[in-house]
Amino acid sequence: MLTPEEVRHVAMLARLGLTDEEVESLRVQLSDVLEHIAMLDKLDTSKIEPTAQILVQRNVSRSDETIASLLPDEVLLNAPRAEDGFIRVPAVLDDAK
């Protein structure tokens, strides 16, 4: 059975403010939950395969296909400003323009 101090500690970790009545109510409820979990520890699961997912998963992503990319000159045609084969952007670290 959990102590009121343990419940207050868990409440503090969850950033919950509890009244004394709530602490007592949760102490009983959490103790019951932990008792049920303890019963599961007694089950023999040695013949059950570990399961990461109970539902059948299928890949819904598209295939990775390579395609030709734009040539540098074509990229520069899409840029608002280009200079000497590069895309010109506003300076962000100093007042140079």
C-alpha cells in the first residue's frame, strides 16, 4: 500500500496540487492499480513471443526514386537575385548590402 508521502511525491512530479482528501483517495486507487500490475508479473509469459506491435503494419511511404535535379543556371533563374553564379540574399549578421 502506498504511503501519503509517496502519493505527494508522484503528485509533485506531475505538478499536481492535491488536497489531503485527494491524496487519500489517490493513495487507495494507485495502490489498487499497482496490485493489479503485480498480478501480471506472476504470469508465465516464457512461451509468448515478444510483440512490438499487435496490429499488422504496412509501409505507407512512397518509394525512394531518384530524379534529375535542376541545372545550376535553371536554379538561378528562379532566384529573386543572383550574382556570380550564386543566389544573393540579404545580409543577416551585419549591415552590408
